[in-house]
Amino acid sequence: MTSYLLINFFYQMEYTGHSEKFYMEDESDCVGDVVSSDADEFDAEQLDPSGQNDVSDYGDVFGLTAAEIENKVFRMEERAYEFYMRFGKCHGFAVRKGDYGKDDDGNVIRRRFFCNRVGLRDEKHYNRLDRKRCHKPETRTNCQAKLSIYLDKESSNWKVRKVILEHNHELVARCMVHLIPKFRRVSGAAKDQLDGMQSYGLPTSKILGYMAGIAGGYSLLGFTKKDAYNYLDQTKHAKIADGDANSAIVYLEGKASVDPMAMARYNLTKEGMLANLFWADGMSRVDYQHFGDVIAFDSTYKKNKYRRPLVIFSGANNYKQTTIFGFGLVLDETIASYKWMLENFLEVMCNKLPSVVVTDGDDAIIAAVTEVFPSATHRLCAWHLQKNVTSNGNEKMFRDLFSRWLYADMSIDDFEAEWAEAADEYGLHDKLWAMQMYEKRKMWANAYLRDKFCARFRTTSRCEGINSHVKKFLSSKHTILELVQNLELVLREYRNNEMVAQFNSIYNVPVMTTCLNPIEKCAAMVYTRTIFTNVKKEIDAVGALNFVSKRRVSTTVVYTMEEYGNPGKPVVTLIDMNTTKLECRCNFCAKEGIPCRHIFFVMKHEHLKTIPHRLILKRWRKDVKAVEDYSEKKDVADDRGFLLQHGALHAAAQWLLFLSAQSHELFNVAMRGIRSMCVDMEGLCGDGYDQTNTDPEVGVRDPTVMRTKGAPSTRGVRDRKRRCTTCRRTGHTKRRCVEGFKKASVKLHDLEDDADVTPHKEKSPKLNQVPKGRSGQVDGEEGIAADCEFDRFIGTAQSETVKANACMPEGNWAIEVLDLLRSLHAHVEYK
């Protein structure tokens, strides 16, 4: 008895008659192109792992007639399916498994294979009233082409009962057969290459271009671009199955278990969503202890799909290269969020306060820095200020004068006099932006900052350089987990640059060219190559100085000299003969951190062979960091290296597989060699692997998409006038708003009064005085940050040690912390 079963319905049907049972194969979908399940995938290696039955046993499938196919005999059902798949691929159609029959013992004795265009789409899909998308293109044509086989129990072979070769649709050209979904599959090696390369920041389009070049073309990849993008998207969602923010926190906890010096802090909103996040690894914390006297930070946008501003804390190392101290994600750009970020940055960095902080002119950042770093000098970015003046000041003479105030070396009295004169000439008293600039003059005018050591920081250009470099690794579609992982790649590049510079300073010896050979040799041994170049210029400039006078006052000798070309401008330099303490009134040493030419002139007169240690700033020394601090540790918790190595090994083994399959003897030789190598590798790997799994039950919900500062998008909006954000009227902006001018004047006066107050020493922040349960709320500051719950702390191996040493005297705190970090670093290296 036979039964005709329609394949375009999802069901399982059983029919009992004589001694047979018939079943319909469960289909995945009947609408559009169908992607086969794993059981339906055509893979000859999976069908016969032993390789005894070669595909060539079936001969050439091209040009076979129906009579020739009916004479075929197959040893297994899978071989028949394989044959029909090869036949379909050769002639331009895909194959779908159809109904099958079983005997009383449950053994399959009948099977039918159909063209994948068999059946028709159900009429109900055309008449849906709730349809929101357009119809998918038709792929079903009710084609009757099929291959029917049955089991011959006498010979235990499968024979062909019926075959229909006629199709009611146009067959696909052979050059396009690889695009049929049934014949597309992303192999395991291709998945490893995609995962590994993308984890190191390579765009998917470039990865596919590289793989297509290796394969010989996109048609030889075995899958399409869309398949690759779908796989990567599925992988991304699998990584954040427990939630994006939750996965990022679990990942940072895993990093903290590997790196005992890594630390991270975060807090939540009332709804349990991630509010603010700050993290730094062990090497960044060590770098801050050496080079954290001057820091700069800025917010950058479009680096994650939640539009959360990314804050990067950076500075300059002993080679004047950019070094990164930590990263942060803020809830919004309010005083509360920035205050939370800076307070936790200070805690993670063992409460070492910076001496100079460089930022842009954002009012929220200024208020947060003033409150958290009261003793630090806050310097505003000169580039942003010049841009502001250019957009507001129409007079070129005033722009040139403002540039002079930014960079020229002048006294405070001279600056105040020039400002008063310019205010009368250009009418600055009636301009809001000019009054705001004057209220912040101590943060940008060089007259107030000329004696401050800023490590050549005058702008946030280093922050802009980092932001530009980060664009290669991040995009507005990235999750928080991808953001955290890709920022590690940014750190690796900067640290590699530092290692190369350190190698050049140690491995190479500069040529001595000045007449002060002993002093030059001492500078070459102490300073890094970059700093030595600047020191050497000062030593060369000694020849351009003229001696004027020398007089002794007790143990101090006062030298007076003039520079060639500037007569009548004497420069005074002091030296204590007992302590060899030198001091120059030009303040170059205090500003640049290296001895000036006048000091070298006095050293030449006093026949000093070496530079006194008190003149050598520790941050510029080549030995400020131990050699082992430059070594890059292998992260056992990161599987990206494993994926790249796996893909490289698979690509390298393709030639071996090709040669080994040429004959049975070569096959046996290859198998014996592979088995022997596997045994050796298992012995080298040891008894097992680290199977520790961090508890994912963190309970952090994903944040919502935030609205950032700046003008809203005008896409699709026409004939809409821009309104002032202060008074909501048209015709002007907040820079020229009269009401805003009145409010800002009062606010800036209050801010200046607060900045001039010197905090009491007992109120300086201590590690054991920081409240763990602060909410980040600031009086008068609106925003979601005010509703944040208690802070969360990702503990590390040194947390208890930090708490135990929190009460030690403040003078030895930095040294003890540095020793603590080094000891932990050595402990991790020993393990």
C-alpha cells in the first residue's frame, strides 16, 4: 500500500498496512529558501569517516540518464542521498529529504528524495491580515523531480525504485550553484578564522576578502558573505546570552582572577541597569604610579550601541609617548557621573593625586575635577579654546592676541594689563563667551601656568589621537563586552610601542658630539633616548652663553650670564657647593623637567662630571620601570589566540591532507603520524586545563540607549529654526543669550570662589575614608546618576592587602603601593 504525502506541511504521519510503517521527514520551513539542518548537510567525510568508500565509486554524475540511475545500487541510505546531492549540484538544483517507511522492527526500508522546490506555499500566508513585511520571493514550484529508493533485504543494498529527472523550473547555472543554501556551509576552520580575526579588530569585509584570496575566489569559499555575517551575529548573541552588561562584568571578573592587579568598579541604577563602569589592568596601574603626575581625559562617542560616552584616562610615559591609565563608561555627561568616575579612578590608583589635569572646557568636567582633585592644577585644552575664540571673535587681531596669551611666556601683571586693554578695544565686557573665558583664565593663560610641569600637555590632542586610533577597533554597533575586549587590543599596541622605544634606548648607544663629554655621557646613561635628545640641545646651547659675574654668599655661589643675541637680559643661577643643589631663575627645569642650559653652564664652570640626582626627574629615567614590567603576559582566559592558532594550523594542514589522500599507503602513513603527534601533544599539555568558570549570576541589566550632548540630528527635518537652549527662543544661540549671560555670570563667580578655597589637609581623600555606598548624587544636578545604587567592586588578589595598608602614613604611601604592585607582579610571574 502506498500513501502520497505532501511535503509542504509540518507534521509527522504514521500509516500501518501489511508490515510497513511510513513517516514524513520533519521539515524546518516551507517558506522561501530553506537552510538545511545539521542532519541534512552534505559532508562525505561525516558519512564515511573511515574513508573506505570513495566518492569516485559512483562515477561521473554528469550526463546520467534515468535508466542508468535506476541501475544504481547503494550500500547505505546515506550514500544514495550523497549521490543525489552530487547529481543535483552538478545539474543546478538542491535536494530535500522526503518521506520514509519502516518495517515492524523499526528499520527504514524506503526513502524518497525530492527537488528542494517541491510543494507550494500555503494559501494562508498570502491572506494574512497582520502582515507587516512584504512577501518573500517564491521558491516552491511543486516540482515533481525525485529519487525513490528501497532496501533489498536479500543483498542488504539500497536500490532505485523510481527516478524523475524532469523539473518544472529553470535550473541554476553551474557557476552559481554554490549560492544555493543547501550547498552552503561555514566550515569549522572558516569559523575559527572568522572568530580569531574579528576578535583582533579586523573588519568582516576585509576578513572575507582575505579568505577569498586564499581560496581563489568567493565562489570557492563554500559560503556567502551573508552566511559569514549571520554566523558572527549568532556568535555575538551567544556571548551575551546572559545580558550584555552582565557578560562584560563576568569577563572583567575573569580578567581579575588572572591578573591580580586588575581592578574594576561599577554601579547600578534603581532599575538594576548598569550606570557607570571603570576598569584598569595591572600594567595601567603600575604606569600611573610612575607617570600619573599629569593626566588627560576626554569623552568620545559612537563607540557602543548604547551611546554611552567612553572616557579614556591617558598620560605621557618616559618616552613622551601616550600611555593609558584606564577606561570608563559614564551614564551621562553630568557632574554626578564624572564625579563618580574620578572618585573611583582615584581609589583604583591607590589615592595618588595627579598634579595637573588636562581636559576640554566642559562645565560638568570642570566642576567634577575641582571637587575630586582640589589640589591639582586644571588646564583647559588650548585647541578647543582657540576654536571657540575663532567661532566667536571676528577680529583677527584679537585671535592673534589670544594665541599669545595661550603660549607666550609673560607675567600675570602683563596678562591682566593686556586683557584690560583688549576688553576696552574689542568690547569684551558685553560678550558672554569672553567673560566666561576670563573667569577661567587660571586654567588656560600661560601666565598662570608657566611654572607648572605639564609634560608638554597643552591640549587634549593625545586624547583625540587615542580616539582616532580607537575608531579602528570600535563602532557604534559594538556591545559593552566587545568594547572591553577590543580596548585591550588598543592597550597592546601602545605598550608595544613603549617596549620598542625601551629596547632602542638600551640596545643602542648615542654618539657623543658635544664638548662636555662627561656630562653628555651621564645624560645618555640616565635619560631615555627621546629625553636625551632634548637634554643634548641644552648642552649644545651652553656655547651661546656669556659669563657676566660670579659672587659667593656663604656656601651659595651666584652666577650671572647672558644669552648670545639678548644683551641686557641677565639670567641668575644658584649653586650650593656643599649639597650641589642648583637652581635657575628661568624656571625651565620646573616646566620641562630637565636641566636648562644655564645649569649646564654652571656645571662646566664648577667642573662637575655628572648631573646631580636631584636634577634628574625620575619619570624621565630609562630605568623608571623594571625590565619585567615591559613583558607581555599571555592571557590564559582569552581564547582569541587559540582561535587564530587553530585557523592557521588548519590552513597549513590542507596540503598534508591532499597528499595523504592520494593513495592508501600515504593515508596510513599520515594517520600513524597524526596519532603519534597527538600522543606527544597530550603529554606536553599536562594533565588538564583550567576549567574554572566564573559565576555568571551577577544580575546586571543592560543599559538603555542614552541621548548624548550636542545638536540633534537634522536628518529628515526641514524648515525648522534652531532655538536657544537657555530661553528656547529663535534668532540666537546660548552664546549670545542675554538671560544666559546673567545666569552664567553668577554661576561662574560662585565657581571661582569655590576654586580659590584651599582645602584643609585633614579633608584630603584617604582610601579608608571613601564611602562605599555613595550614590553619586550632586546637589542641583539632575540625571539618572543621582538614582544610582551602591557601588560594586570587582575584587582582586590585592584587595585585602590594599585595605590593610590603607592607614599607613601618607608620605610613604606611594612607595609602598609601588612595592606592593611589583611584588604581586613578580608573584604572578613566578606562578
